[in-house]
Amino acid sequence: MPNRDFEFVAKLMEEFFLQRKIQKSLAVIDDYRISAWEPWWQVEFATFLSEHEGKHEWRREKQVKVDRR
């Protein structure tokens, strides 16, 4: 059985990165060798999810308990 969660997230990521605005921003980040771009990405992706059809639920950071297996 295919992993539907993975496919769903992969589709959202593809849509996000195909946006011309995001591609232009990534080009600037690359051209100017900007580091610490992660906060920018978090805000842009949160905005994308908030405006995306279906209004997907998201959280910036969530702790996950590990059972140390």
C-alpha cells in the first residue's frame, strides 16, 4: 500500500516550489549565498498552507516523543 501521507506532503511541496515567487526568492538566496534561510522558508510555507485550498492544519514545531528503540 502506498504511503498516502508521503504522497500528500510531496504534492504540497511540489506545488510550493513551482511558484514563481518562491523560485525567484530561492535564486536570490543562492546568488547572494544567504545563510539562515530556514525562517524565511517556514514563513513562506506556512503562508502557502494557510492560503491553500483545504486550509491545511499546521504547526511550526512539534515535539515528538521517542521510545529509544
